[in-house]
Amino acid sequence: MRDDELLTVPEAMARLKIGRSALYDLLRTRRLASLTIGRARRIPTHALADYVQRHLEEATR
């Protein structure tokens, strides 16, 4: 996985193994960073890694 890779919503859903509504909830609440190019939503792979790391840190508290 490249650090600068941009994922589509379905690709991010597959990597996190979550549904569309759950992913859009993460995006809406800004817990997962994304960018919009035209009308397309893209999620950087580093944003997924950051989200997972934060989630793990919260779970160990």
C-alpha cells in the first residue's frame, strides 16, 4: 500500500470491512479524512491508517 494512494468509497469500505452508511458517518463526523475531486470523494490511505491507530489508542484507554 502506497502512502499517497487515494481510495474510492467502495475501496475504503472494503479495507475497513464496514458498510457504506458507517463509512459516510465517519466522513460526515470528520473522524475519517477525505477530499473531493470534482464530484468524486477520495480517501487517502494514510487517513485510514490514522483512523485505525486512533481507534486502537482509544480502545486501550
